[in-house]
Amino acid sequence: MRLLLHRAIDLLKRIKRALTRAVIRVCNALFRLLPVQNRVFFYTIRANDKLLENIDCVWRACDCKKIVFAHMLPHSFWLSLRARRWMLTSRVIVTDDYLKYCRDTKLRPGQKLVQLWHAPGAFKCFALDAPSRLSAKEERATHAQYTDVCVSSEAVRPFYANAFGIPQSVVKALGTPRTDALLNAAARKTAKAALLERQHCLRQKTVYLYAPTFRETDGQAVLFDPQIDFAALDDRLRDDECFVVTRHPVMKTPFFPDNTFRHIVDLTTEPTDTLLCAADVLVTDYSSVLFDAVLCGVPCVFYCPDRRAYERSFYLDFDNDLPGEIVEKADGLLPAVRRATAAPQSEKLRAFCQTQLSACDGHATQRIADLISAYLK
């Protein structure tokens, strides 16, 4: 009886999936009968009800008719139909992550699909080059219809083309919009002053900003243990030093629930870009925040206690290309950040910036907005 019940449930699930696919095909056909409007459809799955970083910069710069779809996955059936309707009736589509509806929906003639991506440079392998819950076929279908992929330098174009399975001609070194603000010295100075006004603990301190990325197994985020004895580190820090922690948005669990240290503070509530304005050294691991630090001229230390077990590979030579010292054990972390403060690897920072970020010159947003405007004419 139990076996029959399981078979019946499995049959009902297959029937539901088949009916859903049939309804989607019919709806797509109906949407194709509607006129394509001369507007821009901004699609993101990185936040609910708001645009972040690159896509927000471009949205603000585009002076045209535009519509926003900002919903984290999973989407309800009716929400997915709304996304498909807007996608199939907008002249230009702009996204900063995966647009899953492209896997089973062919865009109409004359439509343009612009991928901004959410991180500059080519550091960690991604998409087709990394472990994924998607099949290679699903990955390729997701990215196959891009007309423009905007990246941070000429040198990284081949990596994006290979990761997305698209011709390199589609990948264009137009810069990364969110970096425009980082290159504005006056804006950074104002942001730092406002931060110090809010966070008195940072005043007249040498600030070490620890910004690790999340960890994952088979495409699923898992709990990360930084292997740092924060109490011992707090005892070793001087009164004129402050160790600031900011967790990746995916990392919900604090490293130390009771924030009662004298020299260590969790400021995850502050934007990382703002914290960088006050940082004397960035401590990170495999995070793309490294590119922001390099643009700001902030020395870097790479603390990687799980380097041998980290499941992703890299587009660069981890030992030789990174613009900073690599530390694998917690007891070497504080000496390394002090060395970086005293003698930053300035030449290596400049060379890394030239390779990875040469198209980030403070005008990336306008270049991409001009590209979109040209498609609307």
C-alpha cells in the first residue's frame, strides 16, 4: 500500500510539472502577441524589492521608460509569469545574475539582453567553470542569449566567455558600474567621516577589516568556521588597533554572538564599501571585495584556513598573483596585517589593478547607460 501511495504521489508530481510546462508555453505564446515596448526591464534575484550595486547604478543613470523586477528565488508561479511577460515585451533586459527564464524562453527579434554581473575581475571560477546544481545544458541555456556582458577589463574577457559558454565578442570591457563611487575621492572622504561619526570605536585607530566570503558545498551555502580565537586575538591587539568583522550577506550566524571585545567589533550592518573607506588593511579570502580594496589602494592580506579544502578553483595563480600575503593559520594573521600596514605591496597592487580593473575609470555607469540608450533608439 505504501509503495502504491508513493507511486501515486510521484505520478501526480509529474502530471503537475507537465501541466505547468504546458501553461508556460501557452503564456509565452500569448506574450509574444503583445507589442515590444521601448523600455528597459531590470531583473534581479539578489534582493527583494530593491536593486543593488551595479544594476542600481545603471537603473539610476538610464533616462527612459523602465520597469523593475526584484525578487529572490524561489518565485511563485504567478510571479514567474509576470517576469516572463515583462521579459518578452521589453526592448532591453538588464540583469546582474542568473535569469532563469531564458532557459526555456527564446527572446524576440530585436530584443537585447545585457548582463552586468555582480562582481568585477576574474578570481573564483563560476558558472560552467564551477560546481553547480544546474546541468551544463541548463547553464549554457541560461547565458546563451546575452547580447552584452559588461566586464572590468580586457584581460578578463576570455574567462567570462568560457564561463558563460558564449563568444568572446559578446563580452565587453565597459567597466563595473559600482566601482565609479569607489574612485570618487571626495565621496569616499565624506563616507569615512560619516562612518566615524556613527562608529566611535574606529576613531584614531588602525583598522583591520575582515571580510570573508561564504562557503558552499555542491552549490549550497554551509556554516563557515574562521578558526580564529577571537578572545586571544582581542588580547593581542593594541589599544590603537581595531579588528572589524563584516560578514557576507549569506552568512547569517555571527562569529561571536556576544560583541563584548575591547578591540574587535562586528559591523556587518555597515556597507562594506563604507567600511573600506576607513580600512587600513583588508583581510579577506576568496571574496571579490578584494577588487574594491585594490581600487581604493587598501593593502590586502588573504586569510585562508581552509584553502586546501576550498571546493572552487581560480582563474589566477593563487600563490603568485594575489596582491598580498597569504596566511593559513590564525596565529599568523595579526603579524601579517601589521606587516601590510607598515610595508604595503604597492607595486603588486597597481599591477593587479591594471590587469583586472583597467576599464574601471569612474565612467563605467555612463558607458553602459549609453549602450542601453542606443538600443532604445
